[in-house]
Amino acid sequence: MPKTSSIEKLAKLMKFTDIFKKDNDYNEKNIVGVSAFTVMVLFSAVDIFTGYFGKDLVVHEYIYDSFVYLTLGSFGITETGKIFSQKAVDKPQD
């Protein structure tokens, strides 16, 4: 298995930092939504794992709810934007 050079590692890091540039091809709302969904899935997996061993994972409800709202909000904004931009394209100009 070939080793990755430091230049290749730097190139991968540069691609990650492209997310934060003003002119990028990434949808930041989707990145936030996927990140929040990942945290919810990890929380659920850890809760099931600790529950199996008889331990209670204590996380305040408002913290978990904030991730739910963040996930739903970010994907909802994206879909709403797609719907309204499609209507603007379909609308004939006089």
C-alpha cells in the first residue's frame, strides 16, 4: 500500500478549507444539517450502547431538541430555496 505524501495530505486539507471560502461549490446549509444529523445518530448509538450495560446517558432534552431543529431547519431552508427558485425560473416575464 503506497504511503501518502505530505503534499497529498496538504491537498486534502486544502480541499476541506475550501468549504469556508466565499466562492465555493458547497452548500453550507447541507453541511450543517448533515453534521447535526450525525451528532443525533451518534448520541442515539451511544445511548443504546450505554443502556445495554445499564448506564443512563444524561443529555438535557433542550440540547437534543436543538440538534433536531437545526437539522430540520437546514434541510427545510434548502428545500424551500429550491422550490422558490424553481418558481422564479418557471414564471414568464412580460
